[in-house]
Amino acid sequence: MRGKRAKKYRKLMHQYEINFNFRPPYQVLLDSDFLTDTANKKIDVLPRLQTVLGAEIKPMISTCCMRHLYTASPKNESLIEHAKTFERRRCGHHELETPLSSTECLLSCVDPKDNQTNKNRYVICTQDPRLRAKMREIPGTPIVYISQSVVILEPMNHASEGVREKLEREKFRLGLKGRRGAGQEVGEKRKREGDDEGRQERWEGGEGGDARPQKKRAKGPKGPNPLSVKKSKKKTDAGPTERTERRQKEDGAPHDGAADAAAGDEGAEAAKRKRRRKHKPKGDGGAAGDEEGDAP
């Protein structure tokens, strides 16, 4: 079997597993016509079916189909021996003198109560077109047949597609409801956490009481940034000349720096004269000196 076909069949059986709870080993119900065609075309039926379905299988045959093999002409003994190795599906028609047709027998096995359900999850292998048409009306029933020595798995029928879409819509709605519920739970949890935090803060603020409300900052113009304000200069003691200049500036009189310097020099000389000591002369010389000094 080619890779593309095998991949397609694996996906198809995966859909049956998801939507109709099929599980390997799959229960494969074969009719007498299908087994006869595999023998005529020399197809090893069990390995081929495992390859098509992509998993282990449990081959089964009904009592009526087994009786068809015994009454077939020509009778194939090797095929009968091979069919005896399959699990026998007891259809309840063994008491009849003549076996039922494959269509009636397999329909009673798949859907005994006629409620359009494949309760036992059978995979039907048949060559009868009428039986295949009947099985397409039952949702979740995979159908296998042979065409020109190729074992083919039919696509999912319309009934099965309808059930699959319905299940997908229900899952989608449940997912949306779950998300809404999760969102509400998260919101309630956050609300509870906020209440707990506020309660803890009130407890820490006072002994079991509410904490004092914080004072709100008064609205109004803000002061300047202290980092951008220019620093004030420190005041220093001014000298005599600086005081004089400041006084003259306040009085409005012109200031002469040379005159101030001359006045300062005269004051210094006068101080020196005052500090000079006068020595009195001894004897006459002193008197004469005094007289000379007194004379003009």
C-alpha cells in the first residue's frame, strides 16, 4: 500500500477512535463473499487488513457466513479451515434450516435493536453493495471492501460526519463555558486576595482597628527645586577703604583713592613724632641750649 493512502487511512481510523471510541485490536466482522474474493485473488487477508487499519485486529465471522462457506460451490476446504481460526460471532440464527443472507445477518449483529448505533464497534468487511449501503446509514461504522485486488477503506459516511460535527460543537461550547468559569474564579480569587491584604494592613495599623487615613497633600503651586536655586554668598568684614567707599556710595560723594592714601601717610608720621622722646641737656650747656632754643 502506498504511503499517502496509508496516512489517509491512519487519520480516518484516528477520527473513529476520537469520536466513536474505537480501540485496537479492532473487531473486524467478515462475510463469506469477502473471504471468497480474497482466496480467489490470493490475498493474505489478515496482514492486509492490519496494514489498512494501522493496528492489530480481531477477525470475526458470524454463524450464517460460516454456513455459507460450507454450502458454497465449489467448496473451498482451505478457506473453511482458515475461517475456523476466526472468532465465532453467534448471531442466533443457527436454529434456522437455511442461513440468512449476509446482509440480514450482519445487520442484526451490528444493530440488533435497529436504533442506528454500532454498539460493539465492528469494522465491516463485505463485497455486497446492498450491505454497504445499509451500513452507511449507521454512524461510526468503518467499511472495507476489495476493488481490483486492492483492499480499500471507505471514507467516513455522512451519518458519521454529522455525529462528529455535533461532538465538535459540543466540545467547543464546553470549552467556552470552562473559560468563562475560569475567568470568574480568577476574578473572585483576586478580589479575595485584595480584601485579605486590606484587612492585614488595617490590622497592622492598629490593634484590631482600622488604620488612620493618610493625609492628602494640599494642592497648590510647588516650591522651586532646591538643587536649581543659586546659593547665597557669605558676608565678610570690610576694611577701612571698603567702608569709606561704601559710605561715599551711599552719600553720593565722589571717592578719591589718592587722597585717602596721603591722609593715611600723614597720620602715620604724626604718630611717629609723638612717640619720639626729648632728652634734657645737663649743666649750662643745657640751659644755653634752652636759651638758644627759646631765641627766635
